Amino acid sequence: MFARPIAVRVSDRLGQSMVIENRPGAGGTIGTAVAARAAPDGYTLLVGDTGLIYAPAVYPKAGFDFTRDFAPVAAFGRVPYVLVVNPAHLDVRDLASFISAAKAKPGSIDIGSAGLGTVTHLAIGLFEDRAGIELNHVPYRGGAPMLQDLLAGQIAAAFVLLSPVASYVNSGKLRALAIANRRRDALLPGVPTMHEAGLAEFRMTTWFGLFAPRRTPDEILDRLHGAVQAALVSDDVRRLWLSQGARVELESRAAFTDFIQRESVRWNRIAKAANIEME
């Protein structure tokens, strides 16, 4: 969703066709390992996200180390997660009442994730730790089936990206308790942040960006960075980002590299604390 409009704009600017190849599987580690082994010539790139930065801590056989094997090119944007419940399944009005219900009956609230080892899985573990509660984790094979079951009342709650659920929240099918970000979002302006709701320093966002194999020459990285920056300021891309609850990130390569280093430390700490290991 984020790669395609960027690819169109970058192709126009560089005069080179960009072909998007999906390589799913094992939390994105299969496609990432392929990109890590590619020639560092600027012709094979990777659209990376949060889940890849801690992947080696969860997938011992991932075949790459993200911060070692990739050079950050440009950030695309960041999308926050929001904790939602199905009000027909669990009638809580705010984060405090959700936590109280969980404490009253430990392990009784079913909360879904997009799969073992995913960002949403780690979010649940971190949330349980910070809130001092125990939930019943129900892993799915992706975010779409998880959302379907949440809407059907098969599970009570989930951490989901803001954009796919905003319409369901506005229609009353789901209830948003708190946004896992430092500030409120224009798509759901009435929903408080986790900090406002009483859980300080809990934030959970997914970022997206473009990466190249390590050792790609700086002049290539700089040219790609400029093309992505130009794409991000175009009206159509900005409208799409806004409709998805994403915040456009216009920053230098150096700033993006520093951000990735900080995220690596943070997410690997969360992953190790969660004690998750996948084959």
C-alpha cells in the first residue's frame, strides 16, 4: 500500500521502472534475507517496517541482521496502533475499565494478534507488563482474519493499525480505548493517547521506509533519497498517507539512520523480554 505510490513517483523522477515483488513468509524475513544478499548497486531495494528490525531476535535463522546488512535510504511514514474492543463482546468504556476487567479475571479477555512474533504480539506482551494484567493471547495468520474475528465477536480486543479500524470505530462496531502514540490522531480525534488514558510511556507505532543492501555507494543512496523525498511531498501521496492515519516523515538520511539505530535497541529489548523464538 505504501510502496506502490512511492514507486510510481520515484520511477518518473529517475526514469527507471520500479517493480514491486512481494516475498511474504516468516514475518517478512524471507524477502528481507533475499534483499540482504543482493548486489549493492541500487537496483534491488527493500521496503522495510518495524517488524524486521527485531526479527533476528525472534527468528534465529532469519539469515540477516537488519542494522548490519542494510543502509537506510528514506523514511516513508509512521502509523500508530490503537487498542480496540468489540463492545458487544466486552462492554468497557475506557482503558481504565479494560484494565480493571482484566485484573478482576486474569486470562479471561481474548486479545488477538496478527501472528506469533509480530509487532502486535509484542505489543500485547508489553501492554500486559506495563498494565500489570494477564490476557489470553489468540494469534492469527495475519491482521485481516484477526479483524474479521474481532468484528464477529470471536475475540474481545486487539491492537490494530489506526487506518483499517477508523470507520468501524466511527460506526460503533468497535470501540477505541487508546492510541499507542504520543499524540492524538485526526482520524479519531476523540480517542485519548495511552499516556492520557493513564498508561505513561506506552507507544506502539509501525514505521515504513526504503533500504538498500549495505555497501551501496553513497551517491546512489543520496539519489534514491532525493527521489523518495520528492514523492512524499506530492499531493496524491500526502492524501493517501492522511487517509491511512500515517504521518509523512521528511528527514535526512542521517536522521533516519539514527532513528533506525534507536529503534533497533528499543525493539530488540522488547523482543528479548517477550522471550519469543520462532523456527
